[in-house]
Amino acid sequence: MLRSTFLGTGFAVPDRVVTNDELSKLMDTSDEWIHTRTGIRERRWVREGETGADLAFRATERALKMAGMAAADLDAIVYATSTPDHFAPGNGVYLQRMLGAATIPAIDIRTQCSGFVYALSVADAWIRSGQYRRILVVGAEVQSTAMDLTTRGRNTSVIFADGAGAAVVGPAGREDQGILAFDLHADGQHAEKLWVDSPGSMYHPRVSPEQLEAGRHFLQMDGKEVFRHAVARMPESIRAVLKSAGYEVADMSLLIAHQANLRIAEMMQRDLALRDDQVYNNIMRYGNTTAATIPIALDECLRAGRIASGDLVVLTAFGSGFLWGSAVVRW
């Protein structure tokens, strides 16, 4: 069966750098408090008028350039985001318009932190089935506009940030190359542990003054529960996806995990007994960019020479839903 592989990657983040010290002027926090609990030193937030589609467009341009392709060469777009520019339509069509692409399908995947892995699985299935050959997979978020910049919202506002990553995926050129397996899961029992309550179609009106006053339009997180589940589910998924592909943890060249919290990443590294050169973290510079974290890290690794031909790379994520999953790729 035809395998899919990465043909090109790219990422983009806003030029506005927000440091921990800057946040300490808005709420009861400090650089030490944030860094100790999250590992984050700074993050990027959009400026007025800058959108998620803007970031996705810039990331896509870099991915197409690496792939040696033009937008006209794309057959489909799969766009992962939990923060679309508008309630409807999704951002995929806005990116399509900005690229000047033909009337190709453009769908949005709304699976939050696991968005890029889920979107990649859709693109992989399309390529394996022969339906499409060259697919743009995007993970992009603007979380800063949903942050409560007071002490009340401190547990989320110091973590989440903005950015976009893109990958052009197409048929592999070698039999031993490409995406080998996926492991995907969901557990809706914990849906309210990490969520944005309103606006929502279950409410009439979709957002009320009372909801705004209560801050229910801001991202809410039960940090302890998210942490507890993340440090168990991601290693579990990594072992499962490697096993399904016929490998073990010791065979892995590099792990690129969702950048949720550096403490989660460190616990996962210890659990899997991985060396420092087998993991990659950039949360200290960018914060948690939700669906964008994996493609941003992947592009950095590729451009820095951290991934070579023949390497076995695992992508893994966990987040709101709860949704989680992993993919294993032979480069």
C-alpha cells in the first residue's frame, strides 16, 4: 500500500515576544513562578489585526518552498485549529483563498492539542486510498485573544500562545520511507477539564453578558488533571504506535511531543528512558501553541539537521477532549 511522507515543512510565529516579566505586571506571578511550573521563558502573541490564517499562510509558504512546489500543486488542505478566525466558516478556506489555490477541498479539524496528529491521519488516509496525492496539513492557533490576563486566569494565560506550522504531505519515494502507523484515542469523560464554554450553539444567545462577566469565554483548565492524564497517556500511546509498526522505544531516533508543559515532557522522557538527544523541546521559547506545537518543532528539527534519512521519528500529543495520539515516521 502507498505510504505518505513529509515533502516540506514550515512554521511562523508572531514577532511580538511576551516575556514572563511582562505578564507579572498584569497578574500575580513572576518569571520564577512561571518557569518553575511550565518551563516557559517567553511566548509569541499576535498584534492587533494579525490572524491565524495569516500565520498559516506564512508557514505554508515556507513548507511549499522546501517541497519545491507551488500552491497550484496542492490537491487538498487539512487545517487543524481550535481557534478559527470566525465561528464559520473554518480557516481552511481562508488559507485556500490567500494561497490562490484552485477549488480543492479544504477542511478544518478541531481536535485542539492533538490537532496536527489527527489532521495528519486524515491526509495519510487520503493518500493511501489514492484520492489525493499532495496535501497541505496545517496546525495553527491564536490563543492569546482568549486569555484572561488577570490573576483569575493565570493558570492558562502564562502557558498558551500563538503560532502556525505547516507540512506538505505526499507519496513516499522509497518503500522503507513514510508514515508507518497511527495511534488515536479520545475520552469525553474529561471534556470539561480543558475547554472554552461559550460562545456555543447550546446557548441562546450564544454568549450572554452573564457568561462574559463569569469569564466563560476564556480557556479554562484543570491543570492537575491534565498533567496527570498527559504523563500517562502519551507514553502509553508512544509504546502502542511503535509496537504496531514493529518497533520498540529503543529503536526511536527522535521524539517530537506536543509542547504542553516542560515538566510533562521531562516526566515522559524519564518514563521512556530516553536520552536528551532523543527528545526535542522548544516550549521555553514559544509556549503552548496547541495544534501548532508539533509542526513548529518538526520544522525546527529538520532545518537544524536533527532528523536524517532513515531516522525513526515519533510525534505524540495530548490535550483537550481529552484527545491524544501518536504517529511514527521513517524518514
